[in-house]
Amino acid sequence: DAGVIQSPRHEVTEMGQEVTLRCKPISGHDYLFWYRQTMMRGLELLIYFNNNVPIDDSGMPEDRFSAKMPNASFSTLKIQPSEPRDSAVYFCASSEGARKVFHEQYFGPGTRLTVT
Amino acid sequence: GESVGLHLPTLSVQEGDNSIINCAYSNSASDYFIWYKQESGKGPQFIIDIRSNMDKRQGQRVTVLLNKTVKHLSLQIAATQPGDSAVYFCAENGGSQGNLIFGKGTKLSVKP
């Protein structure tokens, strides 16, 4: 298995531009998570999906952030418009969900976003 | 004023020594716990997990201990190697089946 795949690995953009981060979870996993990691705040959960349905988006910072999961093998995290304070590493993770009562999350390599 | 970054606790050990990384969790409802290792430039990687009906679980060179009375979790690494240098996170499920709550992390530095 290729593991969780994220693209792009690095993104540099100017303030005000739209940014789209992409994630392909591990095949067969029912849960998908988006995290943000910064030196200031550590690892923060932004939103997670179960069977493509958003379950908890309370960690999404503001309306500029949106996430979708149109099917079981793809999710996007969009920031529009982007701001310098959005600069961080964004991780996607997936887990097996219903197949196991307790389930570890498998993380992708992350997307390092820099907003200038 | 200038922003202050997240101050990670740091543990520095000599190669070959045993390491113990501690974590205090917050939610009494948590019944599943995980340790993750994050190397520089990579995503967190699963190391070992433990359920609340256990107080000890062993893996390859790693042992996790759970003390529910004081809500404390520890990760023991035997014969620490330079490749063990990383930030280690504990995570708890808060009683849920889906989500995990991550701690702030501890940086382990292994001296050759």
C-alpha cells in the first residue's frame, strides 16, 4: 500500500490567492482527518470525515477554510483567500474506522504551505 | 510583541541508554491511547497503542505503560539509537471511536 498520499508537498503562494491541498487516503479506510501543525500551536485537528461525511469541523479556523470529500478516495482542503498566518504544514490522515473499534491514524507526508 | 513558539520538553539521552517519555492525558473517558513518532520533515508515524483494559504493552524495543489512576502514559525505548531522535506525541481518543486528541510532544535527542 502506498500509504496516505498528499499533494503538493510544498506550496508557496501570495496572500489573497486560493490554495487547494489534496489527499488520497489509504484504500478501505473509513475516516479521514485534516490537521495543521505549527511551531506556535503544535498539531491541531481541523476537520474529520467518516464515510465521506464531515463529522466535526469545529477546528476549522474560519470561513476561509473549507474541506470536501466527494468520494472515498479523495479529499481537498481549500483556503480562500490565503493569509500569511495560514503558513503551516498540513497533514492528512486516515484510519480503518468501522472495521476496528479502536484504530490508529496513518499520516501522510504533509504539505508545507508558505503564504507570503 | 514577538510571538513565542511552542516550547517542547526535550529529553537528551546517550546512545544505548533507555529512554522514558512521559505524557499526562486529560480526559477520563479516554480508553485508547497511542504513541506517535515524528521525524523532521515527515508526518507522525504510529509506534504502539494500548487500550484502557491494559496497563502495559510491549513492542519491539518499546513499552507503553498506562496508569489510569493518575491519567499518565509513558513510552519506554530500550537501547536508544540515533534513529530514535524525533518528536514523540501521545494521543488519546477521549472516549470516541473516531477522533484522537494529541499532546504537545516531547523531543528526544540521542547523543552518539
